[in-house]
Amino acid sequence: MNIDANNSLQLSAVNKVSHEQQPVVPPQQDAVKRVTDKAESSQVSASSQQLQQSFSNLANTSDVDLDKVSLIQKALAEDKLALQDEQLIESMLDMHKNVLDLFKR
């Protein structure tokens, strides 16, 4: 009788368990794997710290360019910047319509 190791019907429970076991990893390879895993973990940790720092920097940054606002206010006060009333009104209405559309979703 020939026993085919790939035929699960011919394997006894004991032989099947030993056949399915993973090969033993030599200690040296296991140590290398642990060092590699630790290095990858350190890289993730460093990336995570950089991302956290970026979010922190964004939180401390204003959404409005106050220097630009100041320049525009000064130009308006000195009549150096002409406003186009109709275009301004249309832009403001469009902005409000877009905001309302967001709430409707």
C-alpha cells in the first residue's frame, strides 16, 4: 500500500497533525524577525508622532489670513479698492445657498 501525504483520507489523525505543523524556526532567524518587527513598529510610531505633530500645528493655525484681511480693510478705508456691489451680493447669496444645501443632505 502506498501512502500519499497529500491525500487527507490516508493520513491518521496523529500523522495529519504532525504533517500540518509549521516548521521550527531556528533561534537566529526568530531573533532577526523580532528585530525587524520592532524596527517596523518604531517606524509606525515615528510616523504616528509626525502625524500628531502636524495635526497639532494645524490646530494652532488660523483659518483666516489676518494680514490679508488687514490689507483689504486698509484698502477699503482709503478707497483704493472698489467694490462691485452686484457681484458681492451674488457671491454672498451663492455661499449661503451652498451652506443650506449642505444641511439638506
